Amino acid sequence: SEMCKETALKYANLDKNNVTLVKAIEENDEGKIVYEIKWKDSTYEYDFDISKTGEMINYDKDRLYD
């Protein structure tokens, strides 16, 4: 969902113009809808799990080339 993509960007203080959307999928996690969103830039990959209501469930940031 667009709202969840925006939530992810805001949460990690990312600028949409500086990152690339890698993945945005809706998953059913034990009966709850969760959006898996992944952004990346030239250095990092940012992974988010966000609930349907826009609540941040999980956030992870990893260096791309370690």
C-alpha cells in the first residue's frame, strides 16, 4: 500500500528520490495482514514489516556490501 511505503520512508528518514523500491508485498502472517517493504540506496538495504494499520512491526537496515 502507498501509505505503508510512505510510513517506511518517514520512519527511516529516507528521501524517496534517493532510494529504490525493491519489494512491496502483502503477506498473511497468522491471520494478520503485514506489508513487507524493502527500499535500497547505494549503501544500505532497508527492510520493513508494517501492519495494515500502519504500525511498524519490524525495521532492519543492512549494508549492501559487507
